Amino acid sequence: MPIIDSIDDAISLLQRGELVALPTETVYGLGGDASSPLAIRQIYATKGRPAGHPVIVHLPDSGDYRQWGAPADHADALISAFWPGPLTLILRRQAGVPDEVTGGRDTVGIRMPDHPLTQAVLRGFGGGIAAPSANRFGRVSPTTAAHVHDEFGPALHVLDGGPCAHGIESTIVDLTGSQPALLRLGSIDRKSIEAITGPLGTSATVAPGTLKSHYAPMTALLLSSDPESDRARIESTGRTVAILKASDPLDHARTLYAELRRLDTLGVDILIAERAADEGLGAAINDRLTRAAHEFSTD
């Protein structure tokens, strides 16, 4: 795995149109110049990502979001409260934003990551960086540089910023409709958003990480409220099982993807993930596990 020696190396690679895996407080992102259609197409090809599935633009803390998205009600208040941090806003795109970023739609997702190394890269780069999670499309997101290497091998440059502090992807709020809408749960919960926006509605806007099947390990995964009972039932059929127990929500979220990756290497037939308490951060954890388990049936 080519470990980048300095922030300047990362900036130089990005300026040459190459991709660099970057650490954020949520997960590692597969970064490329958001103003370059060629770089964005390279991200799609590397991930195996469908061309119509938009990517999020990451901005420096010195940047102006209005270069990418049009102003909207509540945008400035949410930015003041939660940026830099794990909140993505969906806004109407500005003229000049490449179709490759938006999936050809009239909306764009933007956020300001809260990681010192990546913020230094963004400031030095001087523009937006598109950075979907640095993994094969639909698979478990990476929260360490080693996870990125597991996905892509030595061909991809990685800026190693250590383990991600939050461990699950950003909350996504759509501000393009008549009522703000919550598109994806994350570390910033519904109540915190609604304290600023008022009640959140629903939206059909397409956004990253909202497919029914996503974040999936290679091993079949069952989300369970009673993992020991499900273990006994499944093992009675001759199949082998490993269990991912729920724990303190902050620790559980931070280690969720690392544990799924570790359990995926055990060679068992089925992984059983215990359902977290379905509130606050636990609801975001259950969202990820529900999508990861979407295609599995024990019948």
C-alpha cells in the first residue's frame, strides 16, 4: 500500500488527476478532484459504482459551499451548528458542477469533513474533493488505511490518518424540497437536526448510501433482536455462525465496520448482528445493518 509521506504528496497527486484515499471522521473516502469529470469517472470505475449514483463533494473549512450548491432555508444554520462534521446537505446544484458528481441530477451533496489531515489537503488543494467511501460499491466501508488496502491492494495511494473517530457515514439532509428531509441517519441524530429545521419530512431525492442493499460483508448477515436464539436455530441446521453483539452506541458505531470485516474472515456460514437500541446513534447503526442484511434469508 503506497503510504503518502506528506499532505503535499496527497495534494500533488490530486492536482495531477489521480485518486487518493483520505481519512475523515466518518469513513475513509476515495478522493478525486470534484471539478474534473475524468477524475470522477475514475472513482466510479475503481469502486464499480453505478454511474447514476451521486457522490458527495468535500469542502475545506475555508471554502464557500455556494460555489457548489445554491443557498437554501436552514442551510446556514445547519452549517454553523455542525460543520466541520458528519453532516451532508443536499442542495440545488450550481451551474458548472459536473454531471459526474451529481449523477446527472439537479442536486448536489456537500459536506465539510472534520479531520485535520484531510482538511489540510482540502485547503492546499483549493477546491472540492469528491470522496465516496473507499471500498467496492455496496461493500463494508473502510475505517482504517488497512481496510482500503484490503479492498484495492497497493495500486491506490492512501493518506493514513488512523482509525476513523465516528465509524459510520454522515447524516444526509435534503434541503431542496418544501420541507427539509432526512435521507440517511448518521452520528447527528434526527432530534439535533429538527431543533434547527423543525419537523423533517421525506424525500425521493437520490443520495449516497440509501439503496436497500448496501454496506454488506461477503458473508450472509442476519440482523437479530435475539441472536442466541437465532444462533441455536441456525446451528441446528448444520450451519456455522458468528455473532456481532451490540454495545455502547459510540463504541459500536466506531468499530462496526472493522468488526464486520473481521468476522467476514472467519469462514462461517452466517453472521448474526444484534439489533441496537433503536434511538439516536443506535438507529443509525441499525440502518446500516438492515441494509447490509437486506439480501439474506435463513429460509
